Amino acid sequence: MALRCAGLFLSKELSASSQIAKQFRQLHISTACAGSNFLKDSPNTALDKSILERYRKLETPANRVQATYLWIDGTGEHIRLKDRVLDKIPTSVNDLPKWQYDGSSTYQAAGENSDTILAPRAIYRDPFKPGQNDIIVMCDTYNADGKPTKSNKRAACQAAIEKADAEEPWFGIEQEYTLLDVDGRPFGWPANGYPAPQGPYYCGVGADRVYARDLVEAHAIACLYAGIDFAGTNAEVMPAQWEYQVGPSLGMKAADDLWVSRYILHRIAEEYGVVVTLDPKPMKGQWNGAGAHTNFSTKAMRANGGMKAIEAAIEKLSKQQERHIRAYDPKEGKDNQRRLLGALETSSIDKFSWGVANRGVSVRIPRGVADAGKGYFEDRRPSSNCDPYAVCDALIRTCLLNE
């Protein structure tokens, strides 16, 4: 796996990404304009998207760049953003200025001392802006005294990754999510009832089995354009539920990519008038929940005979169940209480377990890994609304730093 410098997204990959941009915008425009086929009660679908496209065709000054600064608010699971115009094209995050915002409006500061600092950390190309140099900037957040805000899990994760740098930790994250109507019901479900039981929907095809595929495909194209290590997508077990994957990526990139991909997903859904929820158990009863299964490996695990290193890491994880449950959802386990029931392809929240090719355990070793005797393991406990920085941090500190 080769990592790509963020600056390359603005230069060497420009021509290679132009076709992706064209595909995204064509699909984005055609499907957004068909909003009446989606949610008639969402005000966003009433807007004529072709008006915005008319302005997107206007040329902007070559030396002016629109930068969308993203950050995680005080809930630990929602994205906020604001835009600023730069007077030069940045080649790395070091060229980007720090910024501030009103933390009292994002659950992160008191009104009498509300200025909260945004520190740029990663650059992505922006699929929503017309300029080829316009960017998305993933930031983390700091209080006025320079200390990380409570919801800034990235700072601790970065410190852990730096300590474990020689181990070359890789992460791949499987993000499950559910599409909702504006009334909170899963998108495409009958208004006064339920769809047929689970079975035909996973990786399905057909109008009676799959809902909003256009939205999903637009998201994939936009993520590829942005420079995310986007690995794939599929319909999930519950109707109106989908999954996409990012990684495998070295160090911090998978977690940064996941947050930016979530932002892109919400933005596209916003124009359709569809609501995206990362709730780990959006529907009670015999319906699958949603997770963010996290695949983890090190240089030793990927080498010949790596199964020994994998089993050693799993042994360490077995002794830290409570710590990881607290780290794996933003409410320190309360969200996962509704999902990790020991049923519907989940393990029990109270008991650690592992196995080969078993989707009802805490940690799964894929069949191909067991056969090869090397590779990675999948931690199936993180919830769909987890903070990936907290998840990656916990895995490194338990498995590599022996904390």
C-alpha cells in the first residue's frame, strides 16, 4: 500500500481525477434534479439544483481557493463546517491558517469564553465546489489554553501512532449507515407496516430490495475524487441500510478518510432530501444494527507466520473488554448496549469472544487470513457512530503499546 501526500491531490492527481469529477457531477446533477422521486416532504427536494449549476460554470480567479474546514462537535459524532477563501493554493496543511469558531454553539465552550481553535490536519479535493483547487480541510479542535477539546480524540490517536510508528499499523473501516425519510422511518419502508423479513436485501438488486442506489454511487465517485482511500460499497442486511469501506491505510489516514467520507455522504443525502443516520440500532426488533467493523494489522501480522502476532494481539484485547467498549461508541457503551446483543451477527457487550469466519464474535479472523497464516483481524464491536480516532487509538494502545 502506497500512501499519497495530500498535496498531490491538488497537482499530480488533477488530470487523473478529472474524469471522476465529471462522472460525479453528471450523476449528481441528474439524480439531484429528480428529487421529486424521493422525499416530497423535504424542503431540499423542492429546490431547483440547475440554478446552482449555472453559477458553478462561472470562472473564479485562479489564485483564489475555497476551503471548507470540517471539525467534530461536542457530541463526538456530528460534523460541523464553515468555508473561507484563501488567496493562494496550498500544497500542504502547513500552508493553511488556523481558524476559530463559536464553541458555545457546538457544545464545546461556554459563551463567555467561546472562541475555539481549528487546527488543519488533512487536505482533500472538494467534489462540491466548482474550482479544481477548492479543498476540504479536516481539522481537530483546541480550547483557548491550547489543550484539545473533550471531543478531540485525534490528538491522542496521533500520539499513539507516533509511538507505534515502527509497527506500521494499518486500518480499514467498514462504515454501515441507514437512510431515513424525513419522518424518521427507514427510506423505502411502507408507511404503515414493515418490509419482508431480512434475507433478500444483503448485496441485493431490484427495486423491491434496494433503495437509493444512485445516492450510494454518487457518494463513491465523490469520495474517489476527494482522494479518500475508498475501497467499496454494498447493500446491507436491513433494507435501506448500506455499507462502504475505507482503507486499508497506514496510520491516521483511515480515520481522517472516514470522517471526510461521512461529511460527503451527508452532503449528497442533503440534496436528495434523505436523512443519513449512523445510529447503531435504528430499528428495534429482528433487524440488524449498524457497525463500523475495524480491520487492523501490523508489519508483523502481515509477514509470514503473522498469525502468532494476531493471536497475541487478540489475547491482549480479551483482557481489556470494558476499556474498548467505552472507546467504541461516543456514549461510552450506551449506544452499543442496544446493538451488541449476542444476536443478529453481533457479540455480547459483556463478554469477549473470537473465532475464525464467525460473525457473532467480538473479533473475527477472516477465513482467508487463517488459511494464509498471516494478515489482519476484524474488531466487530465499534458502533456505526463511533469516533474512528478513539477506536484506532484504543487498538494501538492495547495491542502495541501494552497500556
